[in-house]
Amino acid sequence: PAPSPSPSSASPPPASNVASGLVDLRPSGYDLVIVGCGLSGCVIAERASAVLGLTSLIIDKRSHIGGNCFDYIDEASGLRISQYGVHLFHTKSERVWEYVNRFEEWMPYCHRVKAKVDLQRGNGYQLTSLPPNRETVNTLFDANVTSEEDMEAWLASRRVGNVEDAKNGEESALSRAGPELYEAIFKYYTYKQWDRLPDQMDASVLARIPVRLDEDNRYFTDEHQALPKHGYTRIFENLLHGHKDIDVRLDVDFFNEKDKLPKHTTLVFTGPIDAYFASQGMPKLEYRSLTWDVEYHDTEPCETYQEALQVNYPGMEVPYTRIVEYKHKPNQPVKAKEGKGTLIFKEFSVDDGDPYYPVPNPANRDLYEKYRELAEKEQGVLFVGRLASYKYFNMDQAILNALELFDAWKAEGKL
Ligand code: UDP
């Protein structure tokens, strides 16, 4: 492998190889044309150059690099905002951790999520931590649980069925948490997020949220949890800008411009797999999208609107799932973090719009299998990423998947 570049702490290299539209292309063409400038597309381009010396053209229909990880500084508030919703990097994988450290400096950060739960006692919201732990059941149900043994007993008397047998999200939550926590935390949040109750979702979706015996109130327990010091976009800038083997062309919609692409050996597609095969007349896969109501609040210097970066609302009394307040992130520019005012983002899950989440359930899984069979037969095209694999990947899983697929493609002589 090529030596690792060390991440720049000052400004990123100039973007001489990034432009809008299919202009200034290499006359001889490219080894790879990569559709999508998110994590998967960028990892493949970077590895293809570093390991095999291959050239890539990355196209994206959006006007920016970084896919859904894209963040930017909001001019009015000076705050760094994630355009496509809050992203928190965490990983158990040493390989991924080592890889991302090549492209940015990271600062340790443990994400701690709060929930505001209204159990209709008429007392308004109770603030508790998520995932549910001892503090959660004491706050919500006056459980008076003080040890791991107490918590285990509290849960054991409530759990319904075995977690190993859980066939759907409802059984996953009931077998770990029992009915009270299920109703208070899981059932309606899931309904708001997916527009279906947990019994219509795969167990794996609700299994993302553990139920803890202790008082650990971190959202993730992975060894590596950190924020990119200059934001997520900087990772992509450091990876792409000025790269000798990679050109990036933004504002290029693959489906409108596929006949105008330069000569290439292999196409790497990171978009929705059902969009790629739309002409086959098969049913579409389902996705969820997100929208936000953004509010400015005139807080005092250094003050915030809410108790944490992310506060979930797992009940039906409000239509949004969570409120995100980026001012809490320690990688904010100091002036904005210590200044007056804040922005909050009330997040709504919707049917239409850019696809953000695949909807993991048996019907979509079966349908995806049919698309996957088509993908395997497609000559000269390789599929990778959350949308092309129809998998609910976290950021680190998307990176690891791309690294591993690259290795496999190389071993199989597909590149
Ligand atoms: N979930 C829940 N209540 C919560 C948070 C999550 O029931 O307060 C369930 C819900 O089904 C959600 C899933 O767990 O879709 C995964 O949540 P996560 O926070 O991992 O979602 P993401 O941040 O990826 O949107």
C-alpha cells in the first residue's frame, strides 16, 4: 500500500480537480467512472489509485462532495451544520479507524442522547438518557433500581420471549426491555421514523438500541468515538482535492448524462440499486427521507437551547422524532460555540425526497435479492454502498464495506 498522507490541520489542498459539469475531462478517459461522491465512492477511488494506480472520475448530481456526510458553516450563525442530518462517527474496526485518521484530525467525543418522555401523567416531559439504563427506569417508572442485579431482576420480570427468537422489531424490544420501556421508548419513535409499527420492521433495526444494566449513558460503546476536528466535509476535501488520479464532476446526474460519459473500463455505482435497474419494470424498493424545521433561538453566549446535541421525542405528542442542536458539538468554530444564539433542527421522517434509509423488512429484503441478482449479471458495473447494497450501514460500516469490496474486486480481477 502507498504511504499514508498525514491529515492537514490547516486548510485543505486546493480543489483543482473538482468542477461542475462534464468539462475538462482526461482525453484518454478513466479506468473507473464512479457514480456518487459519498463515503463509498471516495474510498473506492482512493484505494484504486493508491493500490492499483487506477484513475477515476467521480460524478455526483449534487453540487458538493461528501454525500450525506456533507457539512458546512452556516453564514448567519457561524455554526457547522450537517446538511443531511446529524452524523456521529464511531467504530470498533481498527482498520477503519486507521483509515479515517489519514484524512483528518479527530477529537474524542462520546455521543450522549437524551429522551423527553411524556407518559401522560399530566406532569409534562421527563428527561432521561438513551439507550435505556438504570437511570431510565428509575426516572420513568420510579423503579428504585440501584445495582446491575436489581436491573436484571426488573427486566427479567418483564421480558417477553427470547431475544434469539425475535422475528421482528417488536419482539426484539419486548424480549429485551419488556412492555413499559417498549411503549415509552421504542414503539412510537419507530412508528414516526418508519411509518410502520415495530412488528413490521426487522429485529435488527430496534436491536441497534441496547438495554443496559448499568448507568452507562453513552449512545455507542465502540472503542473509537470521535469528531473530525474540521467537520466531515474536510475528510473528503483532504481525500479528493488535488488528487492526481481522481477527477470530481459535480452537478452531473448519471441518469441524464450516462451517454456523455468519457471512455472508461468499469462503472462503480453507489446510488439506489432500483434506480439503476428502473427499466426492468420491477417494483421500487422503499426508502425513508428526512426533513427539518429549523428554528433560531436567541440564547445567551455559550448557552444552548436543550440539554444535549440530540434529544429524542419517542412519543406521539409531537410529530418529529428528535431535535438536534449542533452548538453542542465541540468541533464547532469557537466563535459560534461561545457566541449568542443557536439553531435547532426538528427532524421529521418522510416518504418522499432523497433516499436516506433503506427500510429493513422481509418484503424489501426479498425484493432487494432480485435486484442483487440483476447486479451480479451486469457486465462492467460494480455496486457498492448503503443505497446500492440496500443496507442500513453506519458511516464506519460503509467505509469498511467499501474497503473490503475493493479487496475482493482486486482479488477477483474485477478492477
Ligand atoms: N429507536 C427507538 N427509540 C429511540 C431511538 C431509536 O425506538 O429513541 C429505534 C427506532 O426504530 C430507530 C432505531 O431504533 O429507527 C435506530 O435508531 P438510531 O438512533 O440508530 O437511528 P439513526 O440515528 O440511524 O436514525
